[in-house]
Amino acid sequence: MTQEETELVRGSGNVFCDSGDPDADIRPAKAILASQIIAVIDGIALSARKAASMTGFAVAGFSRVRNADLGRLTLVRLIKMLWTPADSIKVTIQLAPRPAGQGILPLPV
């Protein structure tokens, strides 16, 4: 039996950044909002159809949230999806400073 050497690498705290995802800054926020949407829908026992009728969003949007297919959903859309079925929700966004050497990514034109 041989022993393999294992290298220990400290992560940044953002798995998306560590894996080189170009949307690494926004994906954790989307994932948190999606999990909250699911918690609210499950907490008040709404089907995707009922949630869609209450919010005006398509059933497909709620299906995407359930399947963690968040690429086509913006932060604003996710916040609006969360807000309507549970009007008592408070959303707070806190921006953390970027690590040294990471500039601001250019916005798509």
C-alpha cells in the first residue's frame, strides 16, 4: 500500500470563487434567497402552481428555484418571489470587501 500526498488548501469562504466560477460573487446570494423561497413555500404548504398564482411569476420560475437552476433568475426576481408569499420577510444584503488583488468585474454591455 502506498500513501498519497494530500495538499491542504485554505478556501476563500466562497466555493464558487474557489472553483473559478465567473459568477462567484452573486451565486451565494442567489442560493440563499432560493433556499428561503423554498422554506417559505414549504412552510405554508404552497404548491408551485399556487405560489405562481399568488406572485404572478411563472410556475417554471418556482421549478427552477426548487432545482437550483438559478442562472436565468436575477437577484431582484428572487427577492420579489420571496417577498410576495411572505410579506413579513426582511431581506438584508451586506457587501464584504474583496480580497486584495481582485478588481471589480466589468458589467456586460
